[in-house]
Amino acid sequence: MAKTIQVYIMNKEVITSTSLEGRPIQGHYCTVKEISKTEKVISEEDAAALKLVKELATEKNLKFRIIDVASPEGRLRARLKGVKATPTIIVGSNRLTGVPQKEEFEALLG
């Protein structure tokens, strides 16, 4: 059976800009709303681990799955697997937390 690599990352939603929408009515500003635009970003460590997994999975023809712990489903999967930090890479019963060296990850793949 082919190995599936699980990569646990966190997409953080950050505010990129804010603006005011609406106009005052009779001198009251109760209709004006502050609108925030957000964007989802991942940390440099999560991005580095994800890049490494993508490269080696493609090279070795393996499947990988990205689990975002910021989503409710991702949090549940992480809790069930005992993942407490990102990035975490799980292959079978083996795991690496943090950004592994390429050789360390290749050894995990066997």
C-alpha cells in the first residue's frame, strides 16, 4: 500500500486593509460600518515544510494531504493525531515536528 504523507499547517487570517462603508444620516454615523479585508497566510516554517513535502512526494510518486489546523475539521484531525504544533509531518506512525532537513524527511519515508 502506498504511503500517504500528512502535513499539518495553519492558515492564519490577517487583516490586509480596512475601510469605512456607508454615509452619515442627519449627522449620525450609526450607518457607517468598518469593513476589513482579510487574507489567509501561512508561516515561513509551514511554507518551507510544505515545499519540501511537495518536492519529495512528486519525486517519489507519493500522495500527500494538507491539513489546515485553522479549520474545525483540521483541529479535530490534529487533536486525534496528537499534533500540538505546526508544521507537523506524519507518515504512517512516524512524525516530524518543525521543518525537517531533506535527509531527515527522506529517512522517514524509508
